[in-house]
Amino acid sequence: MTFRIFCPIGVSFWRSAWRLRLCVALFFYLQFAIVKPLRAEDHIAIKWQDYQEDDGRIRVVSKYVGVEKKINASLTLRAHGVHDAISGATPTGSSGRAGDEVPLEDLVDTRDAGVVDLDWTRGIHETSFQFAHSKESDYLSRGLAVYGTSEFDKRNTGLSYGLSFVDDRIEPAFFESAENKETYDAYVGLSRVLDPNTIVSLNFTYGWTRGFQDDPYKRIAKNIEVLPGFFLFQVAPENRPAHRDRRIWFANLKRFFPVLRGSLDFDFRYFSDTWGVDSQTFDIEWYQRIGDKLILRPSYRLYRQGAADFYFRDLNGVDIDPREPDPTFGPFFSADYRLAGLRSETYGLKLVYKIAESVDLDVAWERYKMTGREADTPEEAFPSADTLTIGGVWRF
């Protein structure tokens, strides 16, 4: 499994606080939704990462540290921390007066987040308890999770399962009082060793979110006719449903090729929700061992998404008055391009070099490009970015 310090897609998509919610949710998901290694290994990992969008847009510089320590034969403690420095400009979601402009808003913020896990092993069963905490200037997130794995058939079959809860508090400076949101996820998965070189797994997650789900920094535009033939350009906050249920199917294939001294890791993820969004993600990585000390890992990821039912570029020509939103009954509307139909591709290359028996160094580069699938959304709204990651692991 590859751990990312932050979520590249989320960085370009979200004003800092809302990007954080997505990152924490994904971090949570990666912790309990993917089958973990069978053997714990004491280690310290550090990473530095620089994510930079084209044209001087969002930049995120991240510093990460992770520690894993086996306390005794039954207990293992894991802790991860990350500090992000965020700056740059991001689309507000609204169009300009001409209808084809992409207004941007500058932002500067920092994020501090941490996750602590305690793993408890009892024979073929392992149960983990997790606490997560994240803080930005306008956003606080706290999460709890319990998840586990059980192995059967001489450890050739694994059953994994988990529950998580995330409590979000959203409080931009212009809010009179804080808003809250609660997110729940339930997960079950099955993995199987097909032969000495092949492992397959299939996971399903069902989640639901209740509470404030608008992005308080996004706007939507409309030319409102105040007199016959005279229009007033208006920009109003978006209005999203307060309920969202989602379903995630995740399949993985790992295959080692002894003759090539390489292994294939292929993922497919299907997502759908009650907002009308559906997406498919294909992710392929090849791990190639070169000599005794070097591993080369090229990767490719393809993501396709359908638009939300309430996505509009603007409200011109639509019988919706954005000045009178109802968060319970609607109408709902958002010009946030993250809810539009879109496609993204990510190409990457990572090198891992063993400088000593217990020390590995790694460097990785990724190129990310997003394009729209909606004719009325300007391509300037969709970001492209480069990500550079440098890190190391010391096992003890």
C-alpha cells in the first residue's frame, strides 16, 4: 500500500478546511479498508512532499513522520503526524460576469493532523483501535475507528471489517456560529491467496454523512432580471443536501513474477452516492527490483466522474433563486467544478534505494492532469500539478 501525505486531488479541489476533511476521510479509509501487512515491523518513517499546481495556483508543502513499535507479542502502537503549509489560488466555483471566466481566491493556511492506532493480535484475529485529529484555522475534525482482520484456511483467506466515525466542526471567520457534520462508514472485505505469487481482495464500504455539507467558500452566479431587460449580476453561496449516502466497491490484485523479479499491483474502485455522483478509478503500479538495493515503481491512475444532480455552471436559464436556499428541501445547486463531470490522469515514478540493511531512501515524482467532461465548464477550472516526494524509513 502506498501512503500519501496529503490528497493531491483534494488539494486542488478544496479550500483548505474542506480539503482537509477529504484527506482525513481517505486516510481513515486507507487505514482500515485495505488489508494490512501480516507482520508488524518497528520503524520510523519521514517524508517531505511538495505539491504545486500549474499557473501559480495551489501549493502544499507537507512534512510527515510515522512511527510503529511492537510493544509485546500482542500489542503494536502506530502513530502518524503531518504538517501542511498551504498557499495559492483556487476557483471560487462561480463564473464571472462574462459567463466564461474562472474567478480565483487566494488562501494561506496550515494544517496539523495526527492518527494513532493500537493493534491487538490474538492468534488469527487482529483488532485495531484508531483516533484521528486534524486542525486548521477554520476546521476541526476528530475521528474514531475500530477495524479488524481474521485469517482462515491456513492464513490463505482473510476477512476484514471495520466501523468509523468522524465529527467535523466548520467555523470560518464570517460564520455567526459553527456548523457540524457527522460521517459514518462501515466496511467489510475478503482477501484470498490464490497461489504463492497471487493475492486478490474485494472490499465494500457503505457510508453516510449528515449535517452541513456546503463548501462555505464556493459561490454560484446568476443574472437576475430586476426590470424588463435589465439584469443584476448576483453571486450567492451554494446549497448542497444535508444528507449523503455513498457506496464504494474496491478490488485489488497483487501478482509477483519471479522471472522478471517484479510485481504488479492493480486496483479498481467504483463509487456512487445519493447526490448522483458516480466514479471509477483504475490504478496500476509495477514494482521492479534492480539488483539487491534498488526498486523502481512506475504507476498510472485513471479517474472518471459523472456530475452531481445539482451541478450547474451558473443559474442563468434555470428557474432557481439562489437568494432563498433551503438546506433540507432544496432546491440544491453548486458551481463547484469538483462536482462536475471530469476525468483525471496521474503518471508517476518512484525509486527506493536500500543504503543499509535497516535504512531505505525513496524519491517519487507524479504528474497530475484533470480535464472536464462538461462542455459548459471552462478547462481553466481544472488543475494540473506536479508532486515531488522525498523520504526514508529506518527499521529497528
